[in-house]
Amino acid sequence: MENFISGYPGCEFQIRGALAEVVGSAKADFFFDKFLEYFFEEKDAKFFKSLGLNCIRLPFNYRHFEDDMNPRVLKRGGFKHLDRVIDLCAQHGIYTILDLHAAPGGQNTDWHSDAGMHIANFWMHKDFQDRTIWLWKELAKHYVNNKWIAGYNPLNEPTDPTHTAVITFYDRVYDAIRSVDTEHAIFFDGNTFASDFSHFGDAHKKWHNTAYSIHDYSVYGFPASPEDYVSSDEQRGRMKRSYEKKREWMDQRGLCVWNGEWGPVYARQQYDGLATDAINERRYKVLEDQLAMYNQDRLSWSIWLYKDIGFQGMVHVSLETPYMTLLKDFLAKKHRLAVDAWGADTSHVQHIYQPLIDHIRKEIPQENQDLYPFPVWKLSDRVGRLSRSILVTEYLVKEWAEHFRGKNEVELDEIAKSFKFENCMCRDGLNRILMANAELVAGQ
Ligand SMILES: O[C@@H]1[C@@H](O)[C@H](O[C@@H]2CO[C@@H](O[C@@H]3CO[C@@H](O)[C@H](O)[C@H]3O)[C@H](O)[C@H]2O)OC[C@H]1O
């Protein structure tokens, strides 16, 4: 679960804790369990398949399988929803790729690793790595004979500041998986948010049946785009260079590339008003141009993402649902404060962070200003991003949870049902393009 996907502020562990304080642990567990159930059901699998798509990447959090206070004790209940969704997809002819999106300690500097901070402690504590290796061995044991799993994606978007610890970790997790499962493909993300393989050298020589994953977000698909996207030769050239740079290491060695995440974000009528349609038409053009580029290379991909509350998903929860009406004002406030920092339009709040950025620029020598994960994160963006997504958002966690005070299980169930496919709208512009592309590719 992530902030802009499900509407909560901060990290998943924070809202789970806050909701438990407000309604009690039993009701909080009930709500999140129902949320996960309704988030992906048979109708979702049917719809996904109807577009001609044949593989879905399933992100999950290590916390489903292991408690930090009881490490290395497998929580069998963790398989409940993963098994359910894998089987549903299989019944509809959809392969799955299992993506460990949040690992103990946090494998990257962003909110989605569910660590609550921007120091990726995973890379500094061997025990976090050992626990992850233990978990992958357990997962591989469980799924070894499942033919509908296309493969394992052991770590989403590592940001290893040394650039070499990630390779040592991949060696270890590869051996652990292969000790119980010699068949499933393994998909390794590049370092620095799946963008950089430049330190991988000859590492691949030890890894068989392995593909390499880039995440190819184009700046033109985001509010931070340097200019309106008009699909000019120059813009398509920039888009292509950025994509080719990410896959360079694989191309030099003839290795298999998979684009595990990509896709623009979209404007919303309730926030962007009359500008919404024009913005989104430009974003759809970005999407089409990316697909055209990928088709030339016969690149396989998994778009980010399937379902959310309206920012990026192929389907999104309707504004009329109990969840969206209950949280309407709160979500508007989150949007105004730009606390879901990734992909946010920061124009309303930039003036608040600019003095701090200027202060650092003035006081810190130029050579010390580019902190890792530079160059993906630059000083101009880092200050506001960290302040909003970690600090400001912390103050909103309780406010989110308070919306649920006094609700009984029937009411909580009704709220969670907002995420059912039948209570969602389809982003037709996006889905039409994906479907037409699937037809084109199938015909080739
Ligand atoms: O969970 C996902 C998460 O995996 C994903 O992570 C972000 C990916 O992109 C990174 O920023 C991009 C870097 O390249 C620029 O060209 C793009 O404009 C940036 O968006 C970012 O730092 C990661 O956190 O994001 C979406 C999450 O839901």
C-alpha cells in the first residue's frame, strides 16, 4: 500500500499503527485485510486480461511475512493474499512476477520501502540483508512448482550508495533462491531506482536465467516536465537517450532487459480543473511514444500501476464511494501540501522550501551538494521532497486515522469495498492505448 495509491499519508507501517490506535488492532487488521481482498479480485484479473495483457508484477511488503520483533519466524498468513492473487491471475492466463517492494531496514531512500526515513539502512546492516535472503528462500520453497509465476524480482529499486553491496547481495540472494528453485527466472533491478547497472561489470556471468530490470519513468510524464510534451524529435530523442542509458550495460552484453515500472501520472478534475484534459492528452502521448520505442526493441514491460485513487492507475476508485467521500477534504489537503512528494505538482508549496534550498546552496560548498541518490535526486528537489514526504506527512497520519473513529466492522467493510473493481472508474485513455498496443504486438 502506498500514499498516493491508497490515499494515506506517510508509510504503510505508520498508518497501520495509527488506525490500530483509533479503532483497536482487531478492527484495523480487519480493515486492511478487507482492503487487500477487494483491491484485487476476479473482476480485476478478467479486466486486465481483456486488454490483452499477460503478466502482472505483484509488489509486497516483507512485513506480511515477518515481524521485526520476531525475526526469521515465517508468518504463514502472509501467503493469504499473494497466493490468492497469483491463483486468480493464473485462472485468467496472467503470469505474475513477485516483487519484494519493501525489505527490512528499507532498501531505498523513498517512502515505498516503508522505512519512514531516507537512509537506506538495508545496505548498512548485514542482518537486514540476511533476513531478506532467508525470506526469499522461504518464498522460493513455497512457489517452486508454480508455473504461473514468471519469476522473482528480489528487490525493488535498490539505492546502494556504494554501488557494490548490491552486487554482493544479489550473489547471495541468487544462491539462496537457486538452492531450492532452479527454474524460475530472476529479475534484478539496477541500482539507484533501477536506473544504473554501470558498476555490475561481469557480475551477470554467475547468474543464469536472469533478466535485468530498468524503471523507465520519463520526465515528460510528470508535472516536473521541463516543457509541454508535443512529441517533437528533440523530446523523443531525450526520452530515448534516457531509456537507452538505463539499458546500456545489458545491451553491451546481450542480456535480457525488462522494464518493471514506467508510466506517466495524470491530472485530476477535482484538483486541476479545466486544465485536466489537455494535460492528460499530453501524458497519453508520452505513453504512446514510450510504447513505440519499446516495441522497436521487443521490450517486455509492466506498467505502474494497475489500481489507485486516481493519480496513475488503469482503474481508480470512484469519487462517489464511501472511502473517497469520507476522505475528500483530507485528500484535497494532502494534494495542496504535496506530501505525496513523488510526481507531485509543487507549485503551491515551492515558496516554503525555496529559502531552505537557497540556504543550503549558499552555505554548503558546491562539491558537497550532490548527495546520493544523485543524479536521480538533485538538491533542488531533495529538500522539499524529504521535508514533505517524511516530516510534514508525519503530522497527518493521525488525522487520516481519526476519520475511522467509532466505525464498526460493517462500516469498515463498506469503506474498504470502495476499492472493488465495480466501484472503480477505468482510465479509458490509458487502457485504450495499452489494448491497441497489445493487439499490435500480438499481430507481429
Ligand atoms: O513504488 C513505486 C516506486 O517503485 C517508484 O519509485 C520511484 C521511481 O522513480 C524515481 O524517480 C524518477 C527518476 O527518474 C526521473 O526521470 C523521473 O521523473 C522520476 O520520477 C523515484 O525517486 C522513485 O521513488 O515510484 C512510484 C512508486 O509508487
